[in-house]
Amino acid sequence: MSVRNCLTVWNNVKTSGKTRDQSLRRSYSVNMQKGRGRTSRIRRRKRSKGSQTRGVNESYKSEFIDLQKWLKDRKFEDKNLAPARFPGTGRGLMSTVSLQEGQMIISLPESCLLTTDTVIESYLGPYITKWKPPPSPLLALCTFLVSEKHAGDRSPWQPYLEILPKAYTCPVCLDPEVVNLLPKPLQMKAEEQRARLWEFFASSRGFFSSLQPLFVEPIDSIFSYSALLWAWCTVNTRAVYLRRRPRECLSAEPDTCALAPYLDLLNHSPHVQVEAAFNEETRCYEIRTASRFRKHEEVFICYGPHDNQRLLLEYGFVSVRNPHACVYVSGEILVKYLPPTDKQLNKKVAILKDHGFIENLTFGWDGPSWRLLTALKLLCLEPEKFTFWKKVLLGEVISDTNEKTSLDITRKICCDFIEETCSVLQKISQMKDDSVALLPQLALVETLWMEELQILRVSAEVLGTSHTTAT
């Protein structure tokens, strides 16, 4: 399939949406009698942007009233932020005042943080201390969450537990049928994640059994796999980094997770910068923004420069127009596009592995990555040029033939990926009609594939330009 045909496939996916948008624009032009000037257009753009970013304040809801009281009892009050629901991101925190660069977003006292210190100082402490081998910090936090959630209204942490998600959308929580729709690299990581969690549960059952004296109900009915899954996702998706001092009663694994009520309502954006750390002097976890936020706008923090597959794996969401998003190409796929008669192929693959060029090969918003192009250039070396492989890894041009062959294969991979992506999107669309219960999960995976399709489309255009330049 040529680059032009690849783009035709993409355009067919968008046709219905374009037609609908064009009809709306024609209708808007016909019905609009006033406000044709530049000033009116600017006002409309501002109103439109404001309506897209402005959320609905949810401070009046009982769960947030209870949370605010709970936080106030722990010496925390906030005048700059308010819980709200936003289009696109869902629940988050809204600025009640204009926030400037360098301004403190939030300063949460240590008394509000849920750490392993919290757990060890609780009723679980004696059981953790005497259990051998020592439980991990993660197990301690998960056990506390499950136990407190089971306690319900009797738990002093109930106002915080009440606003936590009832379910999560990390791949480990998705229906197996939906997991099978994920890109292969992410699907493999999701299966590894599920296996690790099952092992975590199986290896923890003995410790859970030791807690039976604390409960009337059978311990297995409280510390079930689903309960541990919820607690694990809570820690994995919402905890902030906070290193604690080592404790003999816990394993040697790093103790770096702390749950931060209210602060963890802040959503992620790859377009903002923040400074976040625990202040040893104030004994507060503090976040300062390096970005500006208007009044009534959603306030974001950045979880890190993660691509969408990483965001979905670790946090259960996809960031639209994520500048760090990419499409991964495995080394196994590259080999499929090379002639099987190449007697030096195994040596070439071994060189790539030895020098770390067999992983993180990607298409991005600026086209194929340098690593992907370099790997293909090495794999496409002519037999008489094989001894120049070191120069390839240093970015040197070996021959016009090598440049052309590697670019042709890159185009072929990109076009095949576009065709495969469109096929998966069509399958997801059919499943959305047939599986109403899976709609939220399918919509999430669909967003991931749509983002990857846009990246591949851009890459196809870049490679088309490269082809024109080369010829």
C-alpha cells in the first residue's frame, strides 16, 4: 500500500465526521445575522474555550462537604481550589482564583497523608511487626485500605475512602476481550501486570489469614482478590512520591508511596509543569505551578513525560494530543520486512540488542524516530557494507541504496500499521454496538487507537515528503 493509499484509509475513517461538521458550519453561517466582525469572532472563541475548560462546581455534594470537614480537622483548608466535574477529564479541581506561575497550588499537612507510618501506628501494627518475612510497604498500604473500606462508617478515613473510585480502568481491570484489543506491546505488559498481581495476592494470603482475630467475618470474604485489586489500583494510580525511613518490620523494598487526600483529585496534563515535594520544614506535601490558570479553569499537574500506552497501563487513561505519545515497533516486526536470504541477519539483530537498539523504536508526531530509522539502516546494510555497522549507529550515511531501502521499509511498516489500526477501530465500533456493558472500556481503548492513528498519519505524510526529497 502506498503512502497516498494509507492516507486515503485514514480519510475514510474521518469522512462522516467531516460531513457532519461541514453541515453544521453551513447552518451556522446561514442562521447568523449579526456578529460577523473580528471582535465578535474573538469573543466567540473565548466563550467557546471557556465552556470547554470550565467545570461544574461539586463542593455542595455531601461527600465533598464531609471531606472538607475531615481535612479541616487535620489542619488543612484550601481557598484556591474546589472539586468540580469537567468535560473530557471528569472529576478534578477547579481554580477559584487566578493562579500565577510559581504560586503554591496546594500544601497538604503530613497529618492528612496516608503512609506506612499510618498503617504501623494503627491496629494493624502488631500484626505487621510479628509477621515473617516482613510484609512489603505496598502490602501494608493495601491491607490498610481494604480493612478501612470494610469498616465503612466506623473508619476514621471514611470521608477520604468515600471519594475514591469504586472501580479502575487500568488494563488489569479490563475485560479480557477488551485487553485483546490493545496494541501488542501494551497487551503483553498488561498480561505481565495481571500475573504479578495474582502472585501478589497468592503470596499475601498467609498474612491476611493472620489478621482473622481482628474480624468477625471469614478473612477470605474481606481480603478477596477483587478487594486487593481495588487497593492496589488505588495506590498505583493515586499515590505521590514520598520516601519514608526504613523500618525493620517492613521488607527492604523502597517505601516511597503516600496517598494524599484531595490533592489526588488533580488530573494530569502533559502541557503543564509543576514542582512537587514534601517540605521538611513545613511538614507539608507542596505543589507549585510553573503554569498559569484562569479563575474557574481546571488545574492540572504532570505525572511525568509518559506516552499514552504508559498512561493507560499505570493510570488507566489516555491523554489526547499527548506530545509524548508514540506508536511502538517491535524488533520482531522489523525482521519480518527483511529478506530471509540475508545471511548476516542474525548478526545484525545481535548487534542491535547489544547496543540497545532493539527496543523503544517508535513513530511519533514528528515521524519515525531516529532509533527506528537507525535500526532499519543497520538491518538493511548490503553484505559488502556490513563492516560499517558502527558508523550506522553513529548516524553516518553509508550509501544511497541503504538510505532508500531503509526508508522504503519504514513506509511499508507505517502503511501496514495504518491499515491494521483502521481494522481494529472497525472491530471496536462493531463491539460497541453489541456489548453495551463494555462501552466505557471500549471507548477508552478506541481513544488510544485513534491517537495512534493520527500519529501514523503524520508519519506517513513525513515519509511521503522524505520520499519526494530523496527522488
